Amino acid sequence: MNSKLKQLQVIHLALCFGVFLFAAVTSFINKDQFYFDANPTNTAPFNPIFPIVGLITISVSIIAYKNLISKIDKAASVDVKINQYQTAFIVSAALLEGGALFNLVGTFISHNAFFLIFAAANLIFLIRNRPTKDKLISTLQLQYPDTETL
């Protein structure tokens, strides 16, 4: 069981690092061309599409996670519960990463640093959702014999 939690933590770290690395590369490549403009008329094709997608992915991520967690059978074995938890976490994390990367691509293409705000919001939610032993126990409502195997 401990290996499953470690696997999730490695996946989480890789997703976070990928977003951070892409943001760093984007910032490095465009450092002399950045500007900040939130006016939709000046950034017509990109604004408001990129910010809306970023916010929608945060919302859908939360809803999908809660929906998948609510479908976990309380009477199922611990292995089944953890596998379903892994699925819920990976779906949620993938949505958050997708929204962040989408906004980073918008920043890269348009050189508008405004989209970095929404990429950062998705990254913050992704970092905040780091899987831990305590979160796993409370989310799955595990009891004593099962918690010792984590």
C-alpha cells in the first residue's frame, strides 16, 4: 500500500515539475517580449478563452474528484478503495495540469503575462492537492487495521 501512495506522490511531483519547468522555459524564452494586458479587445483571439478554460478546469477538477470519490464503495477492500482513489486523483491532477499548460501556451504564443495568473492558479490547486497518508485515510475513511498497512 505504501508503494501506491509513493507512486501517486511521484506522479504528483512529475505533474507539478512539468508545469513549473514549462513556465520557466516560457518565461526565459519570452523574457524581453512580455507585456501585461487584461483588456479583451487588445488580446482578442486569446482573451477570454484561456482564462475561462483555466477556471473551468479548476471547477471540473474539483467536481470530478468529488464525484469519483463519492462512488467508492465503503464496504470494498482497501486495495479497491485505493485504486479508485488513485483514479480520482489522477483525473483531477490531469485536468489541473491541462488548464495550466493551456494558459502557458497562451502566454508563450501571445507574450501576454496575464495568462500566467491562471496557469499559476491551476498550479497552486495542483500543489495543494498533493496526496498524503492523512488525506488518504480521511478521504477513504479507513480504520485501524487498514491504516497500519499504509
